[in-house]
Amino acid sequence: MHASFHTIGIIGKPSDPSIASTLTLLHTFLIEQGYQVIIDDDSAQLIQQNHIKHRPATDLGQYCDLVIAIGGDGTFLAATRAIAAFDIPLIGVNLGSLGFLVDISPDELAATLSRMLKGFYSEESRYLLRAKIIRDNQVIHEETAVNEVVVHRWVTPSMIEIITKIDNKFLNSQRSDGLIISTPTGSTAYSLSAGGPILHPSLNALVLVPLNPHTLSNRPIVIADSAEIEISFCQTKQINALVTCDHIEIPKVLISDRILIKKRT
């Protein structure tokens, strides 16, 4: 049996009034069970109760020893990024459609959480990626991803031409619509749709999946998750590229930039 929890945070799907009933149910249940509860600022506005404790979602990890996300996989991913620095557990309540990462339904909320909060649960550890955009030898942007980092062509009908290095060693060059760098968690998401393999969550691996490559020899490649991946552009004509970390966009990446991607530690 695992240790019990004391202060529980709740992060809901942003600006979605449809979660109000489940949010209220969860908040009431946890308070009645004797837990301290802190809700993210946006979700707190949906609960018609007095004396609700709330803070920005990015602060919850500092004050809570468990966070519960209410929504779909997108909400779960956003909650993961918000609390990543604090190494605390995250539970997902599914109000979305697919729910690969969130598997508790609202109908089973009280019964399932009662057992989990008493320590009857199995824990899975998932790692994240950290992407850095380097321009003129300076880091101009950093972002965290749970599923994948993707380099796309952006606002252009032409393919982009990129060079990929692994631990500073040349891997390949390719003309394509882009490249996906996926964790095992993300291997069932965009990477799978682009033809990548499914990786078991326990694997210490990453997968690189080209998007619509120009040559058939460019296939998905699985590498160790300890590797540092560097992506640069080799075309001479100036175009913009787009980097996304899950659904967070980093636009206006120039062909003179370098993109470094590594497991977040």
C-alpha cells in the first residue's frame, strides 16, 4: 500500500463550463473526506461555493502532494507540464473523447478515488522532453513536452530540408514536411498517425518519425532516451518553420536556428 495524501490540487479543462458539475462533485467529495483542496484559478470560477482555495495551475505542485486533472488528454498534458518540476503524482478524470492518459470516468469517480486515496493504486513513471531553440548561440526559447516535439514546415508549400544529429553525430538529412521526436507516452498519439511504432511506456527510448519524407528510405528510427537530438536546416532559401511541444506552438523558427531536444531531468 502506498502512502496517503494530504493536500490535493485540481486542474480542470480551461474555460469549459461543462466540467462544472464534475468539478463540484470532486471538490465536495475531497473536502468531505478531510483533504485540503486547492483548485487552479480558472476552474475555481466554475464552482458556486464559498471559501474555495485556489492558485495558478503552475503553483499547485508547490503546495500539493497530488494533483487531479479533469478533462481529456490535452488537459492531462497541460497539467503534467504545470507540475513537472515538483515530481508529484497526477490522476486523470476523463471528460474527453479518447482518453489514452485519463482513465477514470465521472460515474466511477467516488468509488475509484476512495481506494486510490487510501493507497490502493499502481504508479507509472513517464519522462518528458525539453526542447531548446538556439539562435546565434543563445537559447531564445525553451518548452517541455510529454508526448512529442515536432518540427513542421510552416506557411510554405515547399518541404523543409533538415539535418539530424544524435549526440553530435550525423544521423541523416531529409526533405520532408517535418520530423516528430516522440516519447513512449506519445508513441500512441501523433507519432502513431504518422506511421511510427508503439513503444511500451517502460522503454528507455525515443522514436524519430519523418512526416511525408521525399525518399522512401527515410523511415522511423528508435534511439536511446539518453541521446541529445540536434535538428538544423540545410536549405539556402529562407523559410519559417514551426516547432510544437505537444500542442504548444513555437513559431517563426528560422533556418539559421538549431533545435536541441533532450530528455528532461
